[in-house]
Amino acid sequence: MTVLPSPHDTIAALATPLGEGGIAVIRVSGRDALAVGDRVFAPAGMNSSRPSAADSHTVHYGHIVRDGRHVDEVLLTVFRAPRTYTREDTVEISCHGGIVIARLVLETVLAAGARLAEPGEFTQRAFLNGRLDLAQAEAVADLIHARTELAAAAAREQLAGSLSQRINQVRDDLLNTLAHIEAHIDFPDEDIAPDTQERLLSRLDQAAVFLANLQRTAREGQILRRGIRAAIVGRPNAGKSSLLNRLLGHERAIVSPIPGTTRDTVEETANMRGIPVVFVDTAGLRAATDSVEAEGVRRSRAAAAQAELVLHVLDGSEPFTAEDALLRTELSGRAVLNVLNKADLPSRINLPDGLTGVSVSCATGEGLEALKEALERLVWAGRVTNEAVPVTVNARQADALRRSEEGIRRSAAALRDGASLELVALDLRIGVSAVGEIVGKTTTDDLLDVIFHQFCLGK
């Protein structure tokens, strides 16, 4: 993708998912959007107007016309710059849903002078035209892809500027400090007074601590955006598939009293108290009786190795066995939550010293809420609060924060050691530039290409 081949192009794309539905929306944006609308839209009724004659934020009834024939009956909405998503003139055409009709309307618009938009190009224009900064633009994609209410809430907060405000404040403070230092470079006969130097160092130290704290939210941000993988492992007939079905709230995995029923991994995503969790049901871990089961056991171990979290399901109605102990050894060093199933039966399990577990009954649902609470505590590991959610950063932002913090700490160390002010300023400029990448105040075309190419068409 070439970043905005021409800022003067008028672009168009289907803004709703491709497929059958009640309506489909084709979005058109650019300096000729109203003219393109005039070429394809025939108003019908006393209150409908051609797009170029219509007031902003008005809806008009009519038909899309091509080569003198009606393509579809539509509603056309006019948005005049700058009060639009892209800050350009924009037309949105609501036609009947359906693959064929939506395609015909879009082809008519393209034939009238628009070109097909690149993925994310509408949001890219919103960024380049100053409506959104880069952190807010990324939040648009996060909001679209959110799989839980908590993830959506975090994306909305970032879209509203929660992260951007913090970043802009620290960047402004760093720029003021840099300006002070460069003033002394320009006037070398004036030494920095000791109390002034202490104030400058205090600003640098505070900025470095702030950036370090913000970096720590990257893990929580990753969990909200991508979710977490949790492998369900244990001996055959411990209740792994039953647990998966209970957590999902529907029958997803086959449950049978016959050992070895599950021969392959079964994956399904569930919303666990705002956390998108990909549960992976696995084959029972035991000495396989045939080659198919052996492959299932191998895949189970691979799934457990790749998961961030493991639910070790134990049969609470039976004693802790050597097989259980062996599996526990295999899981050493991992984030493991022991699930003691069959709480509806007399308990016979005796966990080794130091091991604890959550008692549940997959037959009755007993203990399921306690399990979800334990899962939530283990995932967050006590490092996130509701107040921290709005400022979680993604991997790109965390990398920029790290580079900025390193530059600021080098700058502060150089200032303390009495190094040349040119060296102090050099590292500080690196820090300012890196933190500016987060909101897009310092960017490259390659960076924008990577970010916006991840968007869907029409957004």
C-alpha cells in the first residue's frame, strides 16, 4: 500500500461487512465526493436534493442510476467538510443489503470518478487532516475488533484522548526542558545554576518514571486486544471437556465416560469477566493405546506449552495419582490453576503440600463463579485496576515508550556527570522523538503504512 497516493483523490468503499443484510453502506470521501454523488444519484420526492445542493448532515431519498437505468433505491446522506470523519466532503449511500446490489452500487460510484479506498484510508485521512492523532486512530481499530465490553471501554477511552493527553503533556514537558538546555548551548558563557540543574533533572526523572509505569500496562493492553490462551489439561475422564462446555455455556466438546474420547484439541473463545479467553480442550494425558491417541496427546502437550495459562483439571473424587504428579512436574514454572472437579461427589483427593485448587462440579455448575474469579486474578496478576484500563498501550506504543525512557535516562545521567550539553540534548531529542511517535507527531510513511494497512476496508 502506498500512503495516500494523492491527497486529492476521492475514495470510496463498502463500509459495512460484505454479505446479505438489511442494508449496505458505501462511503465516499474527498474533494469531489459531492460531484460524484451528483453523477450517480437521482433524487426522488419533494424534499430530496442533489448532493451538491444539499445541506450538511441531511438525508435524501432517491435512486442510484447508471447508464440511464436504476441500480437501486437508496438513502444518501451528505456530510460537508470539516464536520466529517475525514474532515473532507463525504457522501454515504445506504442501499439494499446483498453482495450483488452493494457491488453494483460501488461499481457505479467508482465509474463516476472515485477510486477504491485502501484498507484504513478513511481513518488515515482523519489522522492526516488533524481530526485524530495516531493513538486515537489505533483505538478505532481496537474498538472495531473488541471482543469484550472491557476491551471496548478501553478503546473508547483511548479514542476520546485519554492516552494522548498524557503523552502530549509529558512531551511538552520534555520539549521545555530541551529548550532550556539548548539555550545554554547557544550561550556557553552562562553556566546552568545548580538549582536550575536540579529542577531539570527532576523533570527528566519524573518523565522517565511516568514512561516506565505506562510501559507496564502493555501486558494488560495485549490481553484486552488479543485475549489469552488457556489450555485445559489433565488425565482422561477428569472432566476437561465438561469444564469447557460449562465455561462456554453450551455443548462444544463431546463428553463421554469412555477414556480417550477427545483425540484432538478443541478451541473456543469466551468472555470471562471482560477478558477474551481462548480455551483449548485437550486429549487426556496418559500412555496412548494407539497412534491416533498418541498424536492427540502430542498435540495436547504442544497446546499446553503454547498457552499463557493452564487449567489442570483433577478428579476430586479420586486420590491424587502418580500421573497427576508427573503432569504437575511438567507444568512447573507455568501459570497453573488447579481445578478440582466432581465437587458433587465425596472428596477423596489429597493435594500435595503447597498446592491449592478451586472445587467445581461440571455436573451441577457448583463453584463455577469462584473459578472465574480465580481465573481473573491469575490473568491480571493483581497488576491492573479499572482505573488503569483506559491507558493500556499496545506493542508499538510500548516500544516507543521504552526508547523514549532510555533516551531520557541517558540524558539525565549525562547531565549529572557533567557531560557536554550537546550530548545531553542529543539523547533528550531521541526521547522526545520516540514519545512523539505514539501520537504521530513524529512519523514515517512506513510506520503509517504498517498501522493503517491492518484496518478493514471502508474504515
